Amino acid sequence: MTEIGAQVTEPKVLYDEYHDIQWVPAPCQEACPVGTDVPSYVGLIWEEKYEDALEAITATNPFSSVCGRVCAMPCETKCRRGESDAPVAIRNLKRFVMERLGHDFHLAPVSVTRSQTIGIIGSGPTGLTAAQDLAEAGYEVHVYEKLERPGGMMNVFPEFRIPRRVIEADINRLLDHCPGVKVHLNCELGDGISLQELKKRHDAIFLAIGLWRNKSAGIPGEKDGLEGFYGIEFLDDLSKGIEIALSGKVIVIGGGNVAMDTARTALRVGAQEVQLYCLESREEMPAFKYEIEQAEKEGVVVHPSWGPKQILSHDGRVTGVEFRNCISVFDPRGRFNPVYGQKTMRVDGEVVLSSIGLDADNAELESLGMLDRGRVKTDFETMCTSDPKVFAAGDCAFGSSAVVYAMNHGHRAAYYIQAFLENRKNPLPYRVPYRTRRVPVAQDPLWEKLPREEQPFHGIGKDCPAPRLSECESTMDAEGVKRQAARCLRCDAETGSSDYSRRTREHIQAMARTEPDDIERHRHILLQRLKPRNNPFPPERPAHIDDLVFLSAALTRLVIDPYREACSTITVIGESFALKQPFLCVGFDEAPEEVQQALALGLAGSGCAYIGFQPLFTGNPEVEASSQDGKLRWLQLISPDRSEPRADADGLIHVIGPEFHPIHAERLHQDQLLGLAVSAPALEKAIPYALEQGFDLLLLDGSSGIDKPWTELHVEPDLTVMRDAIRLLRKINREEDISLLYFGGLKSGTDVAKALAINCNAGVFGVAMGIAIGGVIEGDHIKFDSSRTLEERRNAVESWIRATAQETAIIARCTGKTNVHNLEPEDMRSITISTSKALDIPLASGMGRREGF
Ligand code: SF4
């Protein structure tokens, strides 16, 4: 738990759990650009565990207090409760917690542990989020800010929406947590410091300069120096404490959030009347819906679908604007391309506040050719600019966005900057880290009836002495917050396999809403729930390892003595190649380096071995030094066109396709194992040959494609390779003379137990390990992204192997064995005829005769 008011020594990921591959983030969490664990914090608020909720809120969001006031709330847009009545008021819950505890919340300082430094231009949410991530990774970070205080564009948020103290609370917490982040104020790129100079000073540069130049509407009469005509400087000057007093009639142009802030601020500094005109229709207006509603409540009059035609003036002073009606704003491909109609109107006004958008403003970047149409040219996939040492993100690179998207850019950029500094080529694609704290579900009995409640809205406030500074809303009270948290459906508690699945809950809710005598409706719901499954075994189903079962009669041996003894999983291949578990792994030759490193550490730590054309990547000395587990054992796959035998391999396995052909195979030293990888058609010739040549092992390739990545995803394994190998060896009485490894479709410890019972010595995992280490199946490949750290992947490998080995051992114990290699074909039955035939295991029904063995 994160302590409040005290230094915290544990990292922020303390509560994070990500070991359940069944877990799917709730829609609100998935929608959050920084992956906030919304359901957990909502659940914790309902339980009144505010300190724990604070930990969940702040874990990936350094501007949690700011977001409690001005977040774009993509979570609420996706909230499933919105499908029935209205979304949970998630942002207001965050505000409550941050107001209550945020001021006294501190994170333990992180130290600078690396020699490289990074220069960040801009101290807005993008720049500072990246600064925090990089400081947490051990870098010294220098942030250059052109203003006299940090915060970047957050500084122009009007005080009535977010008081300055709230922004400062987040920034101060971040800077206290990261003493290695040095902020240089009044330091503008191109004015005292040049990019060239910063590149010499730092190992990487990150541009997060925001957008500060007003976009021009390109219409007659729009000119600098026109009295009564303002752009972003209206809010900027006010934020600096410069007094601006308006009077009379004010015209605001623009339909975004900045336009709303501008219009509402104008009312607070003396405007008698504020008329807002925008190109977009009401539905298309980019401002948040609640901002528009609040502006209207305060008196702003909104006129959608009107674009400015010319600014009217007299004697250098604004007198009004001529507008023309806008028929459409975007073309069929979604590009900004307004089409105007014939209608025009003239609107009188003493002041015009233009808020139609902003561009990046930096002469130096312009002169270096790094700007394109008001944006820093940046590749979103890597956050790289045209200069390999310079990265960019946030508004200046991708256009105006809310704070929460700016933070996403900051996290993303920090990830790619770190990869660059660590010289990692082709890093895994960045992915928002989704985590769950697995907060137990407990709900108010009235949860279904409780309505959405808003926090108290005051608007400008009657007779307010300082309307510009007075907040337009106040924080909900504890009772209101609890009622709101109770409305959450806790979509995170659904795993698809649990009894508490989304479908089940929806059925419960549907039944709860029906009248008791609505028998038809009940019948319909029940029929859905009780719908019979399709026949799981269509006649054409091929032999499948799932169709083998261990005899339930054998399981009764659980109670006898061997159960109490340890069950050995030690596995010896050839004369003396010993593994702690009967598992090997194959197929990661083309996996990203970070995945290979984690797998190497996990396999070494678990006493398993790797099979591949190359050894797994272990080129990171830091990783190697941290390994207590010694060298990973590696059996090299050899095929004439792909690999030459290497002396550093523990074994050489020559890959023979379905057609047998003699090969030249010899050990490069006497401890090296020799093996053949064979599929079923080649067995008849390969087995006598391997025995004659003194091979130690046969790798029985049920997939007929062990030399290709993830072949199990598109090939149904041919289990007959095990049956035929045993038959042939038995026929010549040589089954003890060579070790058998099986590859193809193994997913679990039970699957390996079946292969061992058929007389193999070990099982080889491919896709199953890919999933265990965090891969996701996409078509016929496994894709990896950055959602897990190296340590998490390594732990995942070790945990999965431990659990899988236990599963194999439990099966062996249940059948009365104290060694997994004592499992026998007699312990199993087939439940399909095809599997019975393919493996010579009798049918569970007792029909059909077992052959061989
Ligand atoms: S109901 Fe709760 S868990 Fe589901 S989307 Fe809404 S806030 Fe998230």
C-alpha cells in the first residue's frame, strides 16, 4: 500500500498483478490512455479505502490532481454503465481522492544511476511525464521551459476550472520524487540555447514544446495589432496575472475546449454578453459536452455551423465579424475541408477572441526544416524526428489534445528514448501497461437504482468577489462519492471463465428486472443460458492430445503411500544430459531480444533447455550479471542451409524433413549430444540409422515444421509419430537405447504427462511458452509488445514452468508413481476412435483392442 505523508520505499508497481492471462481490462481502463486501473480505484473508494485508491489512481498518472479537474474522460465515454442509464462519474471520484489526500502524497526519491542525460524542451504534461519515467529509469533529465514557471500549456487553464495550487501539487510531487530532473525556467529553444548545443550537452533530446502560435483563419481584416482582437494571449496574459478588463459585447470564434475556456473567462472579466460561433455542428464540436453545457449555463450563447468571413474594424479597432454558414467541415475521408453556403450575417462586437487552433511556434525548428504545417515532423511509431538523436511528442508533434493523451505521449516517448539510449534496435512496440489490483467485488444493494450524480456546479457565482479565481464546481462529498462508486458494474471481475462473467451478470440483471409472472421472458433467458453445446467432436476431428484422459480409477491411488513421497521430475537425455524438468522449449530464434533474454533467464532458472538454430540472446551484461542461475543449456538445430554446428552448443540436432536422407553428423566434443529431428514418414529409415550412428536422441516432430516459427499455430500435430517410433524401437528391442523428445501441440503439464506415458523422455513447448511469456496470437504468428518488463517475463516463464511441472508430477502421483518417467500407457484411455488409433491407447468405452505395447 502506498503510504500517505511518508516516504515510500517500494516501487509503484507493488500491487500490480498481471499473471492471469484470462484477465481482460474493463472498458474504462482500456479507454484510459495511461491505463489507469479504474475499476480497482472505484471499488476501493466504495470500500472507503481512499489511500489504496490513491495508489491505483496515481500509479501511471503523474498529473492525477489535474485530471481530477480537467480530464477528457475517455473512460466515461466507454463506461458500460452508460449503456443502461449513465456512466459512473469516474473523474469526480478521482477528484475527491486527490483533494482529500493528494497534497500530502509523496513518492520516495529516485536516484540517478546512469551516466547518460536527456534534454527535454517543454515542461507540460508530455515533457514532465517523460521526465519522470526517464528519471525512474535512472537518468538525469534537464527540462528547459520558456515560461517563468513549469507546467507548459497547463498554465493557461483558467483558475475557475483548475486552481494553480492543484497543478503545482502534481508538479511538486513529481520533482520531489525525481531529484534528477532539473528544470531550467525562462529558457527558450532558439533564444539562448540552440538544438545543436543541447545535442552536445545531452545524449538524447525530447521536444515537447506545445502549441503557442494562433492559427490564422486566413480571412480579410485579420491582422496583428488590431485593437480588441486576441488569440491565446488572452488566457496566457491572465494566467500571468496581467489584468485584462473587457466590456460590452464579445465574439468568440472556435468550438474547442480552449474556445469554451476563453468565452467563460470573458464573462468573468467584464463582458456583458458573449456570443460563440464555430464551424462545426453542435454534435461535431470538439469541446467536451459538459464544457459546452456549463458555458451555456453561465450565459455564453453558442452558434454552431458558422465560419468567419471577415473581421470588421474601424480606425484600427474591432467592430464585429461577418460570418457565413458552414454546410460541412470534413470531407468524406475525414479531412478538414469546410464547405460554405450562401448565407452571411454581420455580428457587432467590441472584442473578438479567436480560438480556432494553435500551431507549434519555434523559429529554430522552422529553420532546421523540422516543422511541417505547424507540427514537428515525428513518426508516431517511434517518436523519432528526422534527427536520430531528437524525439518529439505531445501537441507540438500530433496536434492539440487533452492532458491524459499528452501523458500517454510522454510515457511512450520515454520508452523509445530509453530503448535508443540502451542501443536496443527494433524495440518491442510500446503498449499502455494495463494492470489490475484485483479488488474484491462488493456492492451496495441499491447499486442498480442509484443515479449518476454530478458535483455541485456554481457557475460564475452570484456576487462573487473574484469570479475569475472562484472555482465553478466543488468536490463531491463522501456520501455522494460512495453512491457513485456503488454504481460501477466492476467489469474487471470478469474473466470469461469465472462464474461471475459479464454474461452471467447481465442475465442476473435481466432476470432481476423482469416481473415475476413474465414467464415468457424468463424462459427466453433460461434457454439462452442452457443452450446445449455443439457436438465437440465432429466425425472428421483428427487425433488430438486432449482426447487422451488419465483413468479416473488410477486417480483413486491418490490416497496411497506414494502420494506422500516426492515425485521426481529429473530428466536424463542420452547418457548424462540432465534437466530438472522434462521440458524443453523451441521457436524463439526470431523473437525480440528482450523476450529472448527473459526466456533465457527463465529457462536457466528452471533447469530446462532451449532448442534453436541460434542460442537465445544473452548479450546484456547487466542481465547476465544478475542471473544466479548459470548458463542456459542449448541444443542447436542444424539444417545444411541455415546453420553450421557450433562447439558451444550442448547438443546438435539435425533436422530431417519427411524424406529421410543420410547426413554427415559428428560431435564437436565428446560431451555434445547428437540428435535427429524427424517426422512420421521418415521414421522407418531414420531410427535404424540413428541407432547405428550412435545418436543420443530423436526429436519426434509432430508438427513436421520444427524449423519454422510458430508452426503449431497452423498445423494439426500428427501424434502417430510417437506411436510409430515406439512400435519400431520395440520391434528391434532397442527402446532403451535412444531418448525420445516430442514436439507438437503440447500446452500443459498434463499433455507432457501423456507424452511421457507413451514413453517419451521429455516434451518440447513452442506456442504455449510464447503465450506464457506474454505473446499474443495474431494469425499464424505470436506477437510481443512492451506490456511486460524483462523481469515480469522471466518470472512468467519460471512460474509457468513451476506450475506445469507440478501438474505433470501430480498426474504421476495420482497414478501412484514417484517419478514422472514411470507413467505408463495403461494409465490412459482415449475418448475418440481417431486418437485411440493414432496412439494405440484403448477407448475409454472399452471397445476396440489395444495394439502393440
Ligand atoms: S461500470 Fe465500472 S468497471 Fe465497467 S466500465 Fe464503468 S467504471 Fe469501468
